Amino acid sequence: MRSYLDFEKPVAELEAKIEELRTLNAQGDMPAIGEELSKLEAKAEKALSDLYAGLTPWQKTQVARHPQRPHFVDYVQGFISDFTPLAGDRKFGDDNAIIGGFGWFEDQPICVIGQEKGSDTESRIRHNFGLARPEGYRKAVRLMELADRFGMPVLSLVDTAGAFPGVDAEERGQAEAIARGTEACLALGVPNVAVILGEGGSGGAIAIAAANRVLMLENAIYTVASPEASASILWRDAGRAQDAATNMKITAQDLLKFGIIDAIIGEPLGGAHRDCAATIAAVKGAVSEALAALRDYTPDEARRARREKFLAMGRKL
């Protein structure tokens, strides 16, 4: 059953009527209903198109957080074959918010790392809503170092509101683990590609996303802090999250203009959650293209290109 966001209510009403007419039409051959159904379907599609053509940054934030968007496990099932996840950081334990392992992407072996938010109550609790603890980032570092040793490119699929802010995470060195993750990304001698799937929140995202190519889905967000947290810091009022989202320039379109990301991956009309298969196929194509452009890099070239990319950010504003 499709879940609608608050601003999608006009479309929800039209689509509810469409479903009623489809049910009636299925019960018998009724030309009048069929004609009305066609009109309503065209009207609903236009309403959805008009709505998504002018989304505000806050509305994009809501779309990025939609619970029915495809998650890490969906992308892995969609285009990574023979995926073998590895567990543990060899220091403390395992963290289910970050999943990582090795598999095949098209004709090459690859290391895949990403956050998994979960798709129902049980899995969300198991994966801690995609909020990783230090052992998750240390596991990611371990996998990146393995990939570097064996000459495999690294693909990071980012979807997190941020790193877990709990006391236990701080006790085990959350900030240091994030810094080590970012350092490991930048030090890789193999090419790496990161895709922002939904939310790219703060250090929790950049710890696995400091890549040669950073791609972003059309309605995803990438930000130093969530709009709610930023509003609390700036105005001591989390209710001004909409203002923060607008002023922080967190959308894919703004970030491409500023050179923070390298490309935008289009989503189906109405967002990734309306056609998960098409979204997964689009991400696969974009990743394939990015990896092909990086395939012939030597280790020194990969590191130098990554370094120059990040040092250039903000210089042309």
C-alpha cells in the first residue's frame, strides 16, 4: 500500500478515486467508467508532474526520508551478484547499521559498503535506523583496506540521518572512527564511487563518501546536519526546519552547482519509492558509467584526483 506525504494529498485523493473506478470497471464492461478513468489518470499524472517540478528543499527532505524508498539491500539485490557480507571491526564487535562485503558488479569484483535503515519495525530496530556506531565505521575501514589490497573498486551507498549520537558510541570513539573512515576513503589507491540514496547526514555520510565520484539521486539530500538540528542550533527552534532546509542548500541541484557532487541520477516521476526497479536500474547505470571512467587510474592517479577534487570545493564560488 502506497504511503503519501502531506504535500501529496491532492494526488492521493485523485489516485483513491482511480482505484475505486478500476474496481468498478473490473466488475463489468462499462464504457462510461473507462472513459472517466482515463481522464482521472491523466489528471493525476499531470498533478504529480506539476507537484514534483516545484518541490521545495523541505519537501525534498520528506521525499528523501520516505520509508518506501529502496534501501541498501534492495540495490545490492538489484545489481550486485554473489554478494558476501563480512561482519565485525576486529576491535569491539559488529554494527548492523552499516553493511559491507564483496561481490560482482557486471564483470568486475567490487567492495560494497552502505547504511541500511530497515523497511519494517523489526528491521529498523535491528539496523538502528541506519545510525551507525563506531564499530560500523571501523568495519568499513577494514573492508576498504581489504579492497585496496586486492585491487577492487569501492562502492558506497549512503543513506543515513547521521552517526548514532548515543553515550555508548561516544565512549567508543565515534568522532575518531568517523575521521578514520574519511581518511581511509581519501587514502584508497583504487577508485571509489559514492551514491547518496536518500539522506546523506553529516559525518555519518562523509565517513564512507569521500570518493572519486559522488553521485546523488534527484530527490536526495546531503547536509552537514539535519534541518531540525540546524534550526535548533541557529534559532533554538526545531520548528524552523523548513527555513534551515532552504538556507543550507542541501538539494542535489544546489550541490551540483557548488561542485560538492559530480552528477545527479534522475528518479521516476513522484520519487524513487513509486518505481523502485527503475530507480535501481538508473543507479546501476550511473555507477557503471562512473567506474568505467575511473577504470584505468593507477593508485597514485586515483589518490591525486580525489585530493584535487576535494581541495577544489568552494574555490570557484
